[in-house]
Amino acid sequence: MSGLDIVKSVTTRFISALLIGLVIALPARAQLYFGTPDQAPGFLSNLPLIGSALEQDMPGVANPWSPLVWPPRIDGEVRLRAIGITMTQGKFGDRTRGIYFDLHKDLGIVDRVVTVETMARLQLSRLSLRIHYEAYVRGFVGQWGEFDWPQFRLGADVDLFSRNGFRLGANLDGNLNHPVFTYSHPGHDPERVSLARPVTAGVHLAYNPFGTGGLSPSFETRARWPLRQYSRLTEYEIAAGLKTPQTVLGRGALRGGWRYTEIECRERQKELSAKWSGVFAEYVFLY
């Protein structure tokens, strides 16, 4: 064998050994990169509350022996709700002009309305973004006045606890357009009043278990309280029903419930306050 052949043979064996060594070392190196007991995942695994929450959202992030970190889960829901509302109190006053009206008795505004609400929610890990739209089949309209409540609302949820279909957390909501009140009572000049948009903070609790067979319960309750001084809105709602089994596309639920709303909107010397409540039926699709 010539010297050139010997060099080729040694070089070939060296490259082969190097490649084999790299193949063997890659999994170990990957495990070292994603976590060893003395690195960040090992530290997180020793924090029961934080570690378990992170591990649930991104499996592997708090496991020092996991070679992979899975991305956070993506969930969501679409809801269609029909609700019949009864206004139990509605008043408007303008202190500068000395005008005070009862919305139903003085202006003839109906105290019973029907609305259809749609809602879509997209959830990434523990954060959800919502959009609501209410279409009034019959609105707050009367012979001498009209109260136009905002139809679009945006919201965000943060789940402080989330496990096995159970969600508990805080939320923030704000309407995109202003409440508008219009009146043209005999003896008074017609007026259109644009009121401040309400912004609220609240809490929510929902339970929709991930059962694969048979019907299971579906429950949700929410509460909202005002954040703005000149547009105060307080609202409570509760819904309960039955959820269908899990499928490849998702799961649906039929629920019934009740909602109570109290508002107090002011614009300089003008003030409108109202209270209403109603029962509803809804279909929810969770994916």
C-alpha cells in the first residue's frame, strides 16, 4: 500500500468516526440545550405553582429531561345568543336645562327588547381575545326618544388558573362606540347626546370538561365593574347547560342563562341611568 493510500484510509476512517460521534452526541446535546437538572428547567421544576402552570401551557419547558418544548395550546369558541331584555329603570336628566325624563313613562321608549349577540374568542395559552356584536331585533325606541346602546365590544381574558377545561381569571372589556341618547319631547328642543364609552374590569369562571363520551356539564359566569367615572357599567351573567362529546372539530354546548346590567353615563350636566336584565338561550362551539 502506497503512502497516498494510507493517508486516504486514515482520513476516511477519521471522517467516519467524526460523523458517528456527531450523530451520537446530537441527542445528548439537544437534551443539554433544552434542560438539565442544574439549568433553568430544573429550577422551574422545583417551583410547584409556576412550574406546573408553565408545564401545562408548554409541555417540556419545566421538565429537565425533556428534549423538546412544545408550543402553547391554541383554543377558542364561537357563541350565538338570543336574549330577551326587560328595562326595570331608565332615567335621563339635564341639569342645565332642568329637564328630567323617565324613558318609558315620559318618552314612550319600550321597556322590552330582543337582541341577538355573537361572540368569537381566540385563546393562546392563558390569554384570550374576544369580540362581541349585538344586533337588536327590537331596540330601545319610543315615540319621543331612542337609546342606542353600543353594539361592538372588545374584551381580553387572562386565566390565572386553567386545567382540564376549568378556567378562572380576570378580564377587561371596552365598547368601540359611544352610547347615544336622542329625544324630541313636545315643548323641548330635540337633542342628541353622545355619552362616554364604558370600560370595565372583572372576573370569569368557566367549566367545559374535555370528555370524549356522553354528555357533560357546561358552565360559565362573569362579573364586570366600571373603570371610568363618567361611564359606569356593572354587569353579572351566568349560563349553564350540556356539552356534546369531543370530536375532531371540537365540541358544542346548549346553555341557558341570565344577565343583569346597570349603567350610569354622564356627559357634563347630562346623565342617563338604566337597569335591565334578561334570560337567554345560546349555542357555544368550542374548538
